[in-house]
Amino acid sequence: MNIPETHITTLRFKIYSSAPKECLQKWKELKDICEYNNNNENKKIVKDWLSFCNSERIKEMPYLNRCEGGIGGDNNFKHKQMRFRQYIYLNKDNDIVFDQIYNTKEEKWTFEEFDDLILGFIKYANNFIKGNYVDGVIELINKDLYYKIL
């Protein structure tokens, strides 16, 4: 099933606040690499993350060559894309977020792909922090409600 065009879709990953200090420090390191993306550092994270996914189609998805990095082809009109949230000083949470998820007429994200990506990222992140404290969710916000709030 494709993600609905009527909603803003976000993938959000969190670490439990009860995680040991060492795991929290590794999580901060991972978050910084994802959000700052100095010299395309998050390209390796994407490659390693996708290797933890089950679907061969997902494993073979290209790195998105944009300043924020992510997954998907580079043609904005042809390829579906998912981008890391860029570091913004206003975002004071401790989450790793994909807040720019785009479908095109030709390519659409499905919930099955998101499930695989979420499970793969959880496995990757838990391996990175050397613990079992990461969780992930799909967030859907109705565009009509979102734009009324703004």
C-alpha cells in the first residue's frame, strides 16, 4: 500500500532515555553524522543501514546526493526520495528524523518499504550504539490539519 498523498509522512527514530551513558553518547555521534552530513559522511550510514534491510530492492536503493543526504534517485521529478532532517538549532529533540519524504508520479513509497527501512535502521543503530535501545515509527499528519495550524 502506497503512503497517502493527503498526509505528511515522517520516519522518526528514538533512543530510550534509560539507555546507558555510553549508548547515549554513540547515539549523539550517529545523530550528528546524520544531520550535519559533513563531506557526505552519512553516505556510509545509508549504505550500512540498507544492508540490514530484508528486501533486495531496498538494499540496492541509491544514496541521495543532496546536502542533507538520504535515499532515492537524484531526479526530483522521476525518483522517490527520503532525506535526513538537517541540523537546525530549533530542533532540540534527540531523534533522528527523515522529514522530507517525496513520491513522484513514477515512484511511490509503500508502507512495506517503510517497515523494512525502519527495522533495518533499528538493527543498524543498535549495532552502532552497541545496545538494544533504539525504536522507530512512521508518523502521518493530515496535510489539512497541519496547514491549518500554521
